[in-house]
Amino acid sequence: MVRFRVIVALVVASVLVAACGTSPTSPGSSPAGSEAPQIPEAPQQFQDLIAATKPADKQYDGVEVSVVVDSIQSGYPWFWLAPAIEKAYNIKIKVIATPFETFYQAIQNDIVSGTGAYDILSYPPRFLGDLASAGNILDLTDYAAKWDPEMGDVYPVYQLYTQFDDKLFALPIDGDRLELYYRKDLFSNADEQAVFEAQYGYPLAAPETWDQYLDVAKFFKRDAGATLAGETLADPFSGIAEITKLPDNFDWFLNRFASHDGIYFDDQMHPQLDTDAGRSALQNFVDAVKYGPSDILNFEYVESFDAFVQGQTAMCIQWTDVAKIAEDPNTSKIVGKTGYAQVPGVEQPDGSIVHRSTLAYNRVNSISKLAKNPEAAYRVMQFMNQPDVSLLYVTEPSAGMDPYRKSHYADPTKWVQQWPELSAYIDNNKQSLTNGYPELTMPGANRYNEALGTHIAQALAGQESVSEALKNATTEWESITDELGRDAQITHWLAQLKGWEEVGLID
């Protein structure tokens, strides 16, 4: 789920960049006030699909549909497929990218102000409950009955991310989960293996448990001048890269929390953060960052994946598109050196290990209540969601989208990107879905996330103890629930739990 921090408006159907500004921390982006970032040429498979596209049953006479996305990269599929949409429906596409740190507020401001600049909202489902409960996005049930989005092919966990109150409010476009990536060349080095086993008493391998994760992370933390796999390091080398900053750091806590059998709330909406599960999870996170790069407390998506693919860390817990980026010689220094594993877990009394992969972020598409032509907007969303169309952008590394349909895995030879370990990567992807742990999508989810993430960041920085951070987050969660109405929140929470149980995410 690639997200570079830029602000750019693209009228893609006419191939015109309308406005631009950038964040100085965005690798590969242009400085503020300079020319807009260049959109890469559509891969050949996209061009073939465009050439094969035929006019649809109904035309829309040059209607323009605007789409708001959280980054320029997540706009790539819309840009590449705009000519196909125009051929199919005579609809022009305008893509507007906003910084993902302020993405939620940008959407809310547009709707509350009545501006209506965005017809289609392409956003993480953590916003869904707020948008649907307020009536700010449209129920898609009638449209879906007329133009089938083929939701039966979508993994059930991602179907949940499109629903509110048992109604369809969104179509998926991205299927996220977190996984462990590691340097298999280093883990298989005989010298490193011998030293590790002598120190820790067990073989060096991808860590199965969170305790092993700390061992391996500590082992690979090296100063410049030290030896790594027989080579003298010119620069420091680190054990791990993880996301530690808002708005996403809470998902890296949830991997740990869930594997300790943690759950967000009890049945009366009282937070279950300040528990043995919460304390064990956050303490492990605090301990782990000691073995990351010196600037790890400033890591969000870009910084985290870049440290790994530039060969600066032994391990990285990240979204599944990072493994695709690692195999791209245009962006990676570790091509052919990445191993795939589940995020670590917790050993049970019977010796089994519980792994839980946070189904973090994701993206879905909804129609704003202010959309100027809702039917045209739905036809665009449904086009992007088709199995053969979505296969292209979820298997192309630079677009930052990931598989969410069963059919996306049916024939790996059709993937845009190919590499020798693709089958192992797909197997790990599927296992992560089996081990998935969902984000909240109920009303208030974004506020709960921000409150938790704020105190996680303070604990990681040593500004709060683990206990203080979880107690403070608990207090804020109680206040949010009371403000939104505890009875209503209990109803939403129990409905959320029921959905998770029905698809096997929780017992």
C-alpha cells in the first residue's frame, strides 16, 4: 500500500497536471513549487486492456467523475485505466491526491462544507463507520443489483470492509495485511548461523515468536566497522524496521496484541488495552525499536520500507507490496534476497504458535452523497473492481495495491510482476489472511486509532511508561465512547464482532 506524501490534482483523461505541491520527506517527489511528479507509463498489460475495451451498454456523454486518493501512487491505477473508462462509458476521470496524514479531514471538510469536489472517495475502511453512519456516502445495494461487482470472488474479510449495518457502502480496491520480511541471504549464512546458535541456543531462522524476534533483532544490530556475513560494514546495520509514527503505528501494536489474544473492547465497550495482552504487546514493541535504525521513531511507511529495501535492516514488518518492491531492481538493493514469513506470534501451552496479521489500512471506494452523477461514479468503481482489471494493479509493484480477490491468486503467470519466489510469496499472503486480525470500522474508529497511536508513540519514545500509555489510551477511549453514545457504540461493536466471527477472524 504505497503512500508517498504529495498533493497533486490530475485531470487524467486529458493527461493534464492541474496543481502540485509536495512534502520534502517524499522520496522521488518534486520540491514544492516545481513541476508535478511524472506519472510512469502504463505497463503493457494495461495498454492491452485499454486496446481491448469496448463501449458499454450505457454511455455518459463526457461526464467527469472526480476521485480523491491518499497519495499520487494510489492514483496510478486510475491514471493508467482512465482511457479504458472513457472508451467504455465516455466518462472522464479527475484524480485528486491529498496527504494521507490529513486525508480523513480532507474528506470530512469537503462533505461538511458542501463543496462536493470529490465524487468517489478511495479511502481506508477505518473511515467507513463515520461516513456511513452520518449519511455521507451512498448505499450501493441497488447499483450492485443492476451492475454486479462480483463480491463472491472477494475474500470475506475484505467484504466486511465494504459493509455497514448489513448494507453495501463500498467496493474494494486494495487488500492489505502485514507480514514479516527478512534477509534470507543473511539468515542462511553459515558464519552468522553458528554465532547465533552459540549465543541463543537455537538455530537462526525467521522468528516464530515475539521473544525470538527480539533475539534476532538484537543479534543483527551492528555498528559500522563490524562484520556481517563476512563483509565489513561501512554503515550501521539494524535488526528491524517497523512503523512507529501516526497514523499507522497502532497496527504494529495490534499484531502483538492480537497474538496475545487481545480484543479491543468488552461487550459494554470498556477498552481492553490495559491488560496482560496489552502490556505484553506494547513492552515488546518498546523493546524492539532499540534494535532499529537510529531514526526509527520517525518511521512511517516510506522510511520503514526504504530502510529494508536499501539493505539497512535484517527484518521488516510491512504490507505485502513491500515484497514486490524488494524485487524491483529500479528501487531495491536486495533483489532476490527476501524471505517471507508470518508476523511472529505467541507460543501456547500445547506448543502451537498463534500468529495474527493485522489487516491494516486497505482501501475501498465509496460514492460521496454530494456526487454529481452517482450512477456514473458507480460504473467507474465497478469497472475498477472487475477481476481482470483489478488483477493488473494489485500485481504491479509501483501502484501499491494488493490482492483482495480469490481470482487474483488463481494464475500467477498473469501477474504483471514476476520473480522466482512468487509462489512462496503467494503462499505467505494466503496464510496471513487466515491469521488476519481486523481493524475497527465502526463509528469513531479513526478517533480510537489516533488516541491509541498517540500513546504508543509516547511509549516508544520513553515519554510514557507502558502502563501509563495504556491507561491514558483507555481513558481517552472511554471518553470517545461516551461522547458518541455508549449504547449506540455497543450496538455497533457487537455487530462488528458478529461479522468477524462469521468469517472466522475471531472465535
